[in-house]
Amino acid sequence: MKKLLLALSVLLCLASQASAGCAWILWADVGDVKTATSTMTPIYGYDTLAACTTEANAKVALDKKNDTLGAGLIAFYRCFPDTLDPRGMKGK
């Protein structure tokens, strides 16, 4: 169900990009290999998917070059439409 919502949100954003546009948010998914936990954190917003993807690739390269994460941590950078929160639905 979560993947379906993600796919629909991306398609909706892509379809609306020609008219109103859609913002894209770069998220960092940082995982701890030792505890098998991860945390999704929004980093910054971009006007286009291309700009967001470029920054995500730059962050990966910077992490590799500077070894900024530390032992046992791994990061994935992903771009999502601003209408989607990849952390999931909030409960009441």
C-alpha cells in the first residue's frame, strides 16, 4: 500500500509539473548497521526533480570523499514530491 501511494504521488506530481509545478524534497535516510535502525530526515527543497537529483548525487560523492558518516552508518539520499512524507502516515 505504501509503495502504491508513493507511485501515485510521484505520478501526480509529474503530471502537474507542466502546469503548476511541484517542489521536490531531498531526504536523507541514515541507517545504523549495528542496530538495524534508520531515520528519514528532510534536507532541502528544490523546484525540479533534476536539481534535487543532482544534489543527492553530490551528497553521496561528498560522503564518500570525506567519510562524514562514521563507522556503522550508511546514508541514502532520495527525492520525493513535497506532497509525500516517506516516513509514513501520522497517527491520531
